[in-house]
Amino acid sequence: MSAPQPSAAPASANETPGSAAPRRRFRRPIPDEAGVVGVLVLLVAGVGLFEPDFVRTTNLLTTTHNAVYVGLMACGMVFALAMREVDLSVGGMYAMGIVVGALLIRDGVNTWVAALLVLALSALVGAINGVVTTYLRLPSFIVTLATSMLLRGVGLALAEGKQITDLPQDDAFFRVLGGEETLGVPNAVWVFAASVVVLTVLFTRTRFGARVRAIGSNPEAAEFGGLPVTRTRIAALALSGLMAGLAAVLALAFFIAGDPTIGQGYELTAIAAAIIGGTPLKGGSGSVLGAAAGTLILGVVTAALVFFDVPINWTTFATGGVILVAVGAAPLLRRFRDLRPEREPRAGRDPRPARGGRSSGRTP
């Protein structure tokens, strides 16, 4: 009698008898933010080819600093848009926060306490937006549009239609957040970077972020599944308001004045930056890092127009063109990512069974 032949490993479910086992294929995922970050890098490099002074560290830091305020609003806007909501009140909240903070400081309130009060007030107004939107079942577009007009009216009334300038410029609050630098970078930029990191973790790695994405993907299914839809919506809009308040605090520290007319159109720019960064209006997904990069793209375009001596009247036109190009390029990037050919793994051995062995005792 001959010795029994060793049997080969059992065939997988995807194999057919007598056929070679298919090799496992894989794709290296392209991050959603890769496209917008790539556009930002190419834009800066392209402008730098024609205007070398544009890529100097000082100018890049100044451009980034100018984009911080809208950038903070755009990062907070990601949470609202991911839930299929729109927060148009951030511009009015930004203006009112600056005015309220300036009035509190002028009346003798400690500057840091005044900053905290502005943050709390902004979060409260955002939460009220969420409550009205949820319990009255009104579109957030209408509610926040009305809130924005109310807040701007309050700011104008409190400031009596003029700037509030008699503030203690030598206070540590204005030095630390307004003019001082750390490692050569303005402290406001560090605050912006830290906010992007914290909000990215909150959006992608926490239960709250998962609920925001789930509710935005399918609100009915989320409610049927027992998710706290009302509480999450209120929290998301409160967070959007909080980021507008943080932008107001940084702007107050930098300008050392309370201007009730500041921030006109900031809410639309913040929404555009978030959409450029990959946060769709249909909800269910988003990117805080992409929103930050989208804001920087708009800031680079505005700064580049100055270097090229383009009349300021064309700034809005150029910004609109960039938004159209960036938003239109997003579906092309996703299509390229989906159609990208799969690559073979680097495995060293062939997964097919050795010749001469029995596959599974069956004949084809």
C-alpha cells in the first residue's frame, strides 16, 4: 500500500473546484482631504512661480492669520452640514460677540472673563437655534437667517452704530491672542490648528461625531434606531455657535476694537469653505481638515489678487470662480478614486495549491 497523499488546504468560498485561487487585491485608500490639500499646495506653488515674494514665510503666515476667523466658522459648520442643517447665524454671532466682548471689557470686566462670556453666549445662541429648529420643525436655513439679522441688529444697537475703541491695549489678553507669536507663528494660528485637531477627533473618533454622521445619512433610520436626534442636533448647532464665538474672541484681541459691521458675508464664505473641503450638503459625511484647507484656498486666492494688482472689485468674482472649480473637481476626484485599478499584494508566495496535491477530494 502506498502512503496517503497529504491533502491541500480546503478551498475558499470564492474558489471553484479545479481552478486556481484568486489572488487578493487591494486598494490604498486616498483620503478625502487629499484633493483639497493638493489644490492648496498647487495654488500656493503656482502663485509663487510668478510672485516669489508670495511664498515667503511672513506672507504665508499673514495669509493664514487672516483666514483664521472664517476658518473656525467653517470647521464648526461641518457639524451642521453633516446633519443636513445650515447655520447662517455665524456671521451675526461673530459681529455680536466682538461688540459684547468690547463692551464688557470697556465696562471693567476682566478680559479673560469677558472672552469666556462671549464663548458661552455664542454656544447658547447656537443651542437656541437648535431648539427652535427641532421643536418647531422649522428649516434651519430660515431660523438661522432670522437669528443672524437679530444678532446684527443687537450688535448695532449696543454699539450705537459705531466702533468701540477705548479698550486697554496693554492688557495681556490683547498681547497673547492678538499680537504675540510662539515659535514664529501667531498664537491665533496655533489656536486655529488646535481647534482643527480637536474637532477632527470629535467628528471622526467619538460617539457624538458618529451620531452626527448617522443622523445626517438617514434621519428617519437614526430616530427609529433610538439615537438622540434632538439632543445631537442642538449640540451640533451649539458647537457651530461656539466656534463663531471663538473667532470673535480672536478678532477682538487682534483688532482691539468692537465693530458691529464686521463679518458681512462670513457665513456664506464659511459654508463655501466647508463644501470645498468635502462636506456635502446632503449630509452624512464631512471633513474638518478639508474645511480648514478650503478656507486657506479662499484666503490664498484673495492674497494672490493683491500681489497681481487685480482690482478689489474682482475679488468676489475670482472667489466665486474658485468655489465652482473646487466643488466641480470633487466628484471627479471621487470618480478617479473609485475607478483606480487595484494593485497586486506583495505577498511572497502563491496562494494557489501545489501541483500534484488533492484539492478537496472532488473532481471538477
